[in-house]
Amino acid sequence: MNTNSNSYTIVYASVMVVIVAFLLAFVSSSLRSKQDKNIELDTKKQILAALNIRNVQDAESEYNKYVKSDMLMQADGTLSENDGAFATGYEKEAKELQRLHIFVCDVDGQTKYVFPVYGVGLWGAIWGYVALNDDKDTVYGTYFSHAGETPGLGAEIAAEHFQAEFKDKKAMNDNRVALSVMKYGKVTDSAHQVDGISGGTITSNGVDAMLKDCLTSYIPFLTAK
């Protein structure tokens, strides 16, 4: 065979592409379970962070220690046990599968409820978790993260100092979600509002919309006696 011919080059390149594609598919398939487990552990760390439990070494055991149930809210606000797999994409769970998760937790003998939230910032997706006390109103803790907000500006929603501003705020007012993120320096209702990120107005607005949109879905549970 003439190794200098165009046909040889095309055949050789085609064979190499097939071999490389096969190897990549094999490696991806082999690592899939490990990747899925890492995503699950990261999600559990985020839930724990909303409970003010951060920098854990063993996320699995800490999660099992504090999170007692992964529940699904029914239309009337009652809860039923999630009998499916542990979820990591809560926007899909809510919008496509109509499954609203509430994590029932126990921290030092006190019940806490953790709610997934998700929305859009300036450059992409933002998400997080909000933990409420057993009164279903007082914020115990929050966790927020983002896909690509601007460092030093919108990305500050992932900073603990911003998330700490929500602690002890009230989520509800007159059976509606009142927890809000205001433009920096424009807080008028300290019971329900926190300052947004200075210079990160659009991302702050995204967090505000995320909280209102997602927590409103849980009003049947939040207002149930």
C-alpha cells in the first residue's frame, strides 16, 4: 500500500478517529458512576452549608447525621417521602417532573426545613438552598452558588458574608414570600430584606427573583398550620 497516497491518509485518519472515540466513550462510561457520586456528595455539601455546616470532610456521614428525610411536597402542602433516587438537578425536578423537594433536618434537636432554589444571574445559572426554622418563616441559613458571575461583583453571592445576611430574616409576610434582596443601601424593611452586592445589581436581582419564584411554589407548605 502506498503510504503517501491520499486514500491511505484518509483511511488512517478515519481509523484513528474511531479508535480515539471508542476509547473516550469507554473512559467516560467507566468514570460515570464516580462522577455521579461526586456530584451527589457536592450537592449534599451545599445542603449542609445552608444549615451552617461547612467545610466537612465526610459529606455522606454529616448529611445522614443532620438530614432526616428527603420529602416531596404535595398539592395540599403535605409531605411524602421521596421514594426515588437522590436528585441533584432540582430545577428539572420541579419544572419537568413536578417534584418539589423539602429536606427535613435536625440540628441540635431543632427541626429545620431546606428548600432548593434556582434562577438566572447576569451570565448564567445561579442556585442554592434556603433553610428555615420549624416556624417555616425564620431563615436559619442559606447557600448560593453560580455558574459564571463576575469575580468580585456578582460572584460574591457565593461568599459567606453575603449568605450570612439572610440569617434570622423572615421569609413570609401576609402569606406571601417577602424575603428580598434590595439594591445595595436601599433596604427599608430589615425584617425581610438584605442588601444586594454593591456593583452586582443584576446578579442580586437574580437572587431576589430566585427566592421569590422558588419559595412561592412552597406556599401550601409554608402557610399550613
